[in-house]
Amino acid sequence: MSPDTPAAPFRADVSVPVDFHLFARMEYNADLKGRGTFAMQRDPPAYRFTGLRRQFLSGKRVELDFAPADILNVQVDGRKVRFATTKGNSGRLTGGFVFYCRNAAGAEEAAGLLPKVSDPDFVAGREDLAEKRDFERKLRQLPGAGNPYLSVTGVIIALNVAVFLAMAGFLGAGWLETTDLTPYILYGANNAAATTDGQWWRLITSMFMHYGALHLALNMWALFQSGRLVERLQGRALYATTYLASGVGGGFLSLAWHGNKIWSAGASGAIFGVYGALLGYMLREKEALPKPVLRPLVRSTLTFAGYNLFYGLIHPGIDNAAHIGGLLTGLVLGWLTAPPLDLGNRSSLLGRRLAIAAAAIAVMVVAGVEAAPRYDYSVTDELAWADAVKPFVAEDAALEAGQNAALDAWVRTRRNGADFRRMIEDKMVPLYGTFARTIDSLHLSPGRLTARRRKAFSEFARLRLDAYGHLVAAVEQNDPQELEAYNQLNEKASKVLQSFQDSQKAAR
């Protein structure tokens, strides 16, 4: 019926005040606005709503009449009452006819005056809703932090944010993107050469580090979405154990897969483990989860895992090995330890399930340590070496071309010998002398790659210094024999480095 249709004779037996839109509520009536009334006529049954016409700046009051056949699928949600209809704008739109009573009790009373007719889909939906609410009630009864900020999930998120702020704010790791990898290398990123060199703690620290604010935000959002539910299902102790173990499991697979090629950091392996634990729980406790809850959970979990694994395949910078390792670890732990929702059985089983989790984690750790690749160098030694040789490499590259050109010119013309000699004595000899003293003063692990490299480069530097002595003599005395001695020592120095490089290739 259009609001302009003349009203039929109507005798209100019951009339209650209603609102057609509440402040800050997104749902509103598509036909009426403001405050109004809902009235019922018992014989013959009819229903009338009176309010302002829903038009911009309209102050005209109108009446909408409904017959019992016009009203279907009445539902109550707090103060809100909604029903399906074919009348007016509410019938053309998908939201139905909506009005608000003064309180929840008034809404129940008003709904009781409306027809009780429901279609099969609506009945099924109400049954699903009832099952969901019963499941949510059981979840709320499970032990857990009353304050979400004090939950395990909240604490984990806070720790990740705190580590990020420290890395970016105090260590210069970068806010939006990584500007310097050194803090990650020094303080906890996962890499086989560092982790298996006695720094197994990196398997834990790496899952609290992130490469930029976006990396952190995406991971924490995914954890927030899944972690609260899994924490309730598993209990705080088991959930925290699953989270950390999944991060470690992802770290182990990353070591085996990537070796020393990448520096892995981020909570995604542990978060994949949370989703895996949810999947494992659903596989074991199917009866505990009603179908209206189970179906969307399975779909969202598989979608999350599938999308992120596919995304990792087409973006080589993403550590998919950590994702897969975390997912599998969480799946196994979630299935092995799934505690029932029933509080009576749950409390008696939790200790046993934690013991099972500890045993499974111990097996994973032993297997992971055994399978992780080892490398013949210390990351700390390599960093010290890089810092020591960087100035030399830059200066030597700048001087080498000038030295060779001056040497060629002197050999051809035997002129400008004094300038060439000063160049050798004032620049090349101090450069190699400082280089030799610097690398000899490094404290390196004996017998390992960096120490062997230091030995080769130290011998190289001394041979070059001896060669420069002969070159200076050759220039001062114009002596071909001294020049030949210079060439021989220079060639010997090059062979020392080549021999070291060949030995490293053979070792691989």
C-alpha cells in the first residue's frame, strides 16, 4: 500500500510507541522515520504503523497498513523488531520492515502481536542462529581472560608491536620498509648459518620481528581474527604452547628449505599454526561444533591458508616454508590435543593433552635440529670481516686503476718515476699495511671459513707489500730485475687468493 492511499477504517485494540531509526544505528525503516506508533486491530486482524514519510525534510505523517498475509518471518534482536513483507520500499529492499521499541521486553511484546508465519528458509536460519548462540554460550563458559587485552592473543600482539617499535625506533630497522638488515641479523632473524651455530633461540625471536609496519599489521590482523577463538577452544596454556611450537616448526622447515639464503622473520609461521590448530580441532571435535559454525570456519580457514600459500609461491620474498611448517605443526597439535567443550571432561583431560603436546614438540625439535643444515662459518665472524675489509675494498678499487696506468706509463717511458714512487709509498703501501694489521687483529673462530680467509688475505697483503718494495727499488734504480721480482710476487699474491677461492668451490 502506498503511503498516499486513503486509510481503511481501523480500530486500534493495542498501540505502542516505536522509533523507526535510532541514533548511530545503520539499520532504519525504508518507509517511515522519526517517532511513531505501532497499532493492532484484532478483528479483523490488521496492523498499522504511523510515522513521518521517509523523504528529505519531509514532516508529513503517514500511515502504513498491513494485513496478516503481508507479514512474514518476524524476528527480535534486543530493541529491534524486523519482518519480511512485500509492501512499500521495505518490500522492494532486502532489509525488511524495521522498527524499535523502548526496550527489549517491549520488542518481545510487540513481536508477539504480529503473525507467527515463517517460511522454511527462515526457520532453518533461526535454528542455525540458535545453534550458534548455544555454541557461543559454551565458549563464554570456558576459562579465559575476561579482558581481551590480557588474553594470550592480546599479549602476543603487544609483544610483536613492542619489538617492532624497538627495532624501528632504536635500532634503525625502518618503519614502513626495512632500511637496514643488520638489526635483524644481530638480534634474532632466522638463518641456518646463525641459528644452527648455537643460536637456536632465533627460532623464537624471529617470530616477533617484522619487516615493516605493513608486514606487522597484516600478521596481527590475521592473529586477532583467529587467535581469540582458538584460545578459547584450546585453553590459554595449550594455545600459547601451540602458537610457539608452530612458529618453531615453521622455523625448522625454513632452515631445511632455504638454508643460509634468507633471513626469515615474522609471526606468519606461528599464525598459520593457529589456523592449522583450528582445522585440527574441527577434524577431531566435529560434534562439538554445530554445522552453522563449522562450515564457515572450515571455509575461511582453508581460504586463508590457500590464498597465502599461493601468494607466497608467486612472490619469492615470502617464506612459504615457514607458513607450511607452521600450518602442519598447528594441524597436528590441534588434532592431538583438542579438548572437549564440556567443562567436566575438559578439566580432567587438559593435563594429559598438554603432556601429549610436549611429547610431540620434543619429537619435532629433535628431528628439526638433526635435519637443519650446518655451515662452516660464524655469522658474527662474517660481519666483523665485512666491516674490516669494506674501507680497504673501496679505497683499493679507487687506487688500483691509477697505479696500473702509472706503472704502464713508467715502463714505457721511464719518466715521472719520482711521482710514481711517491704514489706507491704514500698510498699503496700504507693501504695494504693497514689492511694487514686490521684483519690480523680480528678475533675469529679458529679453523673456520672466515679465519681461513683471513689467513689467505693476510698472506696476500704481505706479498703485495713485499712486491711494492721491489717496485720502489725498480723505479729508484731503473732496475729490470727488481721489476721482475715485483711481477713475480704480485702473481704469487694473486695465486694465493685464487687457491683459496678454488678450495671453497671444491668444498661446496
